[in-house]
Amino acid sequence: MKNLSKVAVRKNCAQIMLILLLIWAFAACGSQSNEYVEPPPPKVTVAKPLQQEVTDYLEFTGTTHAFEEVEVRARVAGFLQSMNFTPGTKVEKGELLFVIDPSEYQAALNAAQAELSAAKAQHHRADIEFKRAQRVFKKGAGAETDVVKWRGERDVALAAIARAESKVEQAELDLGYTKINAPIAGRVGRNLVDSGNLVGESEPTLLTRVTRYDPMYAYFNLNERDLLRAMSMYRQRVKEKGLDPDEDPSSEAEIPLLMGLANEEGFPHEGMLDFAESGVDPGTGTLQLRGVFRNPGSSPLLLPGLFARLRMPIDTRADSLLVSERAIGADQGGSYLLVVSSDNMVEKRPIRMGQLVDGLRVIEEGLQPGESVIVRGIQRARPGAKVEPDQIDMKTLMASAIKAAAEAKLDQARKDKTSPASDDSKSAEKQ
């Protein structure tokens, strides 16, 4: 019984101590006041826009076309005797490509030449008889009818000579057409007809094509808005060079044109505007133009039918503002920048963007020189709130953008080299 009473006393003491501790804790909490402590402003990286001279460009998409492409056809009927070229190689103008069996046309030429000889002999006899009848008639020993008769015979013989000469000329042409030569210098395609086949029987049979790759044309279309800007620039160039638009071709204005292919960085190919259509197509509202580009070498970079990106310089503007693309945000209202004021407050600015120059975007409207733009930490900044800015130079972002583009291009080249398709092509070459 004594032990039970001791246990009960201990429990009561523990409960009393717990109650006293709770009362002290509540009293301590009541004595302290709850105050809100504002968090520190987020850290962001800002940079002032880069000011430099920028050339305005018009950009288009187009396709490349061969400078010249000629279809080689059989102009006479006959069996194809031989093919005298290797498909896909370069040929010179006048080089022999095909031979059609000439025996039939050689026989026709021989017959025409024999007919011409007979006509000349007939004319010679008629001329002698005419002159003899004329002398006899003048002496009064012959009839005038003989003179008239042999004059007619002589004239008929002259006509027969002319007809025979035309037959000889046609026979020589037909015999010459049995040898088919390259009409231009360029790369010859594959033979579309094998030796031994009959060609040119019902129509001029297409045998192959010869294409000239240097220079190379690029055709593209210009919409009405860009056309007005281009026309203004063209008129200025014409005035500077003293050209007559009615007499001088468009190429005399020497309007530069830049081109890049789908796998190329930038616009490495330099050319000139060569031709423009006479009017805008009412169906599409565009004007077709053509540029010409040099394409030298035995293995040219440009081939007909390639997709091409084209750029035409229009104007040069000084002190254009450029910012990194990573600083540009977008929402339902359009593109915007977050600008930090002198008191570190964030302001949202709607902008109008221009072209991309070396990894930086030209800002046409919405930004003033010398303002600080948030380039890193955009997600942490809120319009109307303060930030803790860290200043950097916009040129460092330009350099990093150029370096990133170069690294991406190098990675793509490495992938192309190690792709299964390239391995297959290498094994095929070895075989």
C-alpha cells in the first residue's frame, strides 16, 4: 500500500510540473509580438543595350536553278550506235555524245550528190545548144523557135541544179545529225536511251541533259511591302550610278544579294540581283526576282533545286540598340523586356523586335539607350518589385552566342560523320 501511494504522489507531481511548464510557455509566447520580415530582393543580372551600326536586310526563301540546261534529243531517226561519254561528268561544248547509224543518211547524201551532177550535166548541154542556136539565128540560118526552146531547157536545168543542191544540203544536215554533240559546256546527265534502240522515229527522242552549274541562279518572290522598300533602294542606286532603267538591266545597279543553304550557318554565298519580273502577280501579290551566284570548281557547292535562304541589304542605321535574346519574354500581349530603373524597380516594356545580329536582337521600339535590361533571372523578377542587379557587358553575351552557334555547328558536323547513313556511304565507296 505504501508503494502504491508513492507512485500516485509521483504521478501527481509530474502532472503539476507539466501544467506549470505549459503555463510558462504560453506566457512567454504572449509576451512576444509577431512581426513580418520582408525577404531580400532577388538577385538578377542586367546589361545595357549594345549600340552599333546595323544593316537592315530583307530576307526571303527561294530555290536554286541552273544557269543553263539543255535537253539533248535525236533530230533524225535511226538506231543508236554508240554512247561516247561517262554519265555525271563534265563535257565541253561540241564534244561528241552519241552516234546514230549513219549508213542510211550517207546513202541519201550520195544519191543527192549524183542527182546534182546529172542536173549540172543537163545544164551544160542545154547551155551549149542555146548558144549554138543563138549564133545560127543571128546569121539567118536558123529558126527563132530553136533559140526559145534551148533557153527554156537551160533555165529548167538551172532550176534542177538548185533543187539538187538543196537536197544535197539537207542530206548533209541529216548525216551531220547522226553525230550528236554537246550544245553547251557543263555536266552531262545519265543516258536515257541505251545503244541499239531506235530513236527519233515519231518524235525527237530525249537522250540526256547537259547542265551548266557556274554561275547559279536563285529565284525568290518579294511581297508588296518589301517590294516598296526594295524599289526605293533601287531608285537610289540607279540615281547614284547614272543608269537608265529603260535601257540598262537590273544587274547594272549591282544590288548585293547573300545566300545560305539549309545546312549552312549565315549567308556565306555572295551574289548580285540579276533580274526582276515586269509586274506583280495579281494572284499572289508578289514579284519574282532572280539572283546570280558564282559556283566554281569541279565539285560545285550549289546544285539546281536546292532550298535557299536569301538576304538583301536595304539600309544602314547608326546607333541601333541590341540585346540578348535570352532577355526577351513573350506573353499574350506580345514580346517584352524587363527594365530595371535607377531605384532598382522592375518595369515591363512592350517592344518591337528587329533582325538578329551576331546572336543579339535589334530592338526597334520600347527601349532607350543606357537602360538596364534583365538578361538573367527573369523568372525571379516581378514588374513593380525591387531587385538586386548585377551589371555585365552585353558584348559578353554576343560572344557567348557566337561561340554557342559555332559549337552547335561543330556538334552537328560530328553527328553527320558518325551517323549510320555516313557509315553506309563509306562502306559503299570501299566496295
